[in-house]
Amino acid sequence: MPETIEKVSIEVNVNGKRHSLRLEPRILLVEMLREQLDLTGTHVGCDTTYCGACTVLLNGAAVKSCTVLAVQADGAEITTVEALGKNGELHPIQKAFGEAYGLQCGYCTPGIMLAALQLLTENKQPSDKQVRKSIAGNTCRCTGYQNIFKAIQRAAQNMKGA
Amino acid sequence: MLSQLGEEARPLAGGQSLIPLMKLRLANPEHLVDLNFIPGTSYIKEDAGKLRLGALSRHSEIENSAIAGKIPLLHDCAAGIADVQVRNRGTIGGSLAEADPSGDWAVALATLACQVVCVSPDGERSLPMAEFVTDAYTTALAPNELVKEITVKIPTKASGGAYLACKRAAPVYASASAAVQLTMEGDVCQDVAIALGCVGLTAIKATDAENALRSHRIDEKTLATAMDAARATADPQSDMRGSADYKRALIAALVKRAIEIAIRRAQGEQVEVAPIYA
């Protein structure tokens, strides 16, 4: 193991903003987001690719950012929960989670909303089965999921007009 | 590059196994060579009756591919792996090269006419699936060799298949899985391939179960014989996913269900398959 780890340069676009960063190649994408860019809306739940709290979009695809190296995001576009609300207005998905009581402690919520964002971008009218499948990789220990399913369906309705 | 770095280097495909293993310090490679930036390694094509899948094809790309959907068993397998986040990153070539005893692809592909095309500075070679995975976490790949492509012969219309996994939750490996591909003529089974997953060090070809069905009418009796044979062939270990006895019972039930779905598909019926959670 080398004593000092040589840093590498990457360029990433996070939530529409370009960043040139120098980081150790071992840094995970979630560490880069939280510790270098101070975007702490993306949470670390398990750090074992299980719980999905760290879900972000990488070029539009939901990924667990604890299981992607930051250097692998070189040249990519990342979307985190911080990009959802615009100009003080909540995103339709965020509104729906409030309206449908789709969260309690809120720890898993950013990850679930990003997984829902991929679903609703690809499928404007998902079936209940498709909603369940879309967040099968996200663990919530409070709600029992029923209100999360309702929130995602409500978000689909909210987004129709948008 | 892998030749230069030697055996302490590991190629990194989707990273959905290797990165977690590195976090646990179960893998500790000196160098990682990221394959994701190599262009032209992710594709799904049909070519002269064969499917050609680039090694870096993501599970989700296979899941959503109409061409790959021509082999429903492949769609079952791709769509049932872990969760959408893992399927968006994980690759078929990476999964095969990892050769986890609980991996899905090696089981599904063991029932099809499948070749794994490998490439190294010395050139290309093509191995049948049965020769590619040699043991748990071990393949025929040399340290400087990579999976380039997986080719699968598209079965005939009279053939149907299914891949069924039983898991405790989406993000974890299956507790047991079964793949069946069979060709029917009326209610007589012309040909059949059955493979079992998570119940041995590698995917297991259930030859005795196949023999119980091949050239026979498939009825309650032959089904029961095939289930018994699958149960006997399985060599599971007791672990956190269940006892060996439980897994033997599970594998027999999965084989039966997969056979029933494969028959319906061979008869032209559209059957949706999803992992069973228990």
C-alpha cells in the first residue's frame, strides 16, 4: 500500500453545475458528493449496496452511489435530491411524498425519490407492480412502504400537468 | 495493460460485486482497470440466428432489449437480478467472470447453446459455458484475459424456457434458482436442459432430471421424477439463506414451476416471470 495516494483529476456535472475535482481514486461517488461538494442530501445507510439511501442518477440511470467510484463518474452527469426543488418550489415528487405521507424519519426518502424519478421519466403511468419494482432496491424502516407506493402514483399524477 | 500490471490487477466492469468485496477487504487488488470507458463493449445484436451480447451490456439493457426478449429466459434472468440500481451498473460479462456460486447468469446460460468469447493480447478464443466457469469464483480466464462477448443460439419456436429465482429480498442473491429450456412436440418433451443455481459451487446441470423428461410425456409422474432427481443433484450448504434441506425442497419446487412455465411458453403463451420473495 503506497504511503501517499496520488490524486486524479475528474470533471463531473452535478445538478447542472460543472466541477473540476482532484480526488483519490479510492473515493466513492457518495463520498465525493457529501464530503467534497457538501451535497449531504444523499445519505449513506448501509454502505453495502443493499439499502438504496445513496441512490442518485448517473446519466439518468439510478445507481447506488456507495458502489460507484467517483473516478468512474468522470465526464458524467449526476443528479441528486438537491436538484429536485427549483426556486423554492418543491418538485412534484417531493410534494407527493408530503401529501401522501410517504415518509416518516426521511432517511431513505432522497434515494427513493431519485429511484422514482428514473421510473417516472421513463414511464408516465406506471402500474402498481412497476412502482414496487422500481424501489425494490430501497429500504424503508418506518413506513411499511404503502404510503410510498401511493406517493409515487400521486407524483405520476402531479407530473402529468408539468 | 492487465499483462503489464500482472496478477495483482483486477478488471472492473459494473463493480456491483467487486466494489462491495473491496469494502469488506475480501478483495484487495493493487490496481483496478476500469473497462467502462472502452467503447464498443456494450451491445445486443442478432446475427445469423444468434444473439451477441457485449460483455459490458448492463443487466438493465438486456432486460429492456426487444432482441434479447426473443429468449424469454434471458429476460427473466436480467429483470430479476437485484434491483434497478444494480441492474443499471452490473454487466453480464462481469457477472460471469466473477463466477459467484449464487450468480444468476451462469445458471440461465447453462441451459442454452452459449459460448463465451474471451480476448487477450494473444488473441481470441471461444469457450462453451460449461468450460468457462470451473469452480466457485474461478473461471478459465487467464489474468490478462477478458470476456468480450457472449453468444447464444436463439432456440426454435417450439422451444420455451424460464428462469426462476427465490430470494429473501431484491438486493440479495437468490436462495435458490432454476433454469429450464425445453422443446415440446404435443405433450412429449423432445429435448430439455435444466440448471440449478445457489446449490453448489457452480451452476449445476441437472442431467438426471433432464433424462426423466426427455422423450417422455410430461405428466404428474414424470414431473415428480424430475423433481426428485433435481433434489438429489443439488448439493446445497446450510447458511443464512436457509438450511440445506430447505434449499433442496426449494430447488425441486422451482424446477417444477420453471418446467410448467417453459411448457406454456413453448406452446406460444406469454407468461410473465418475476422472482419469488420468501
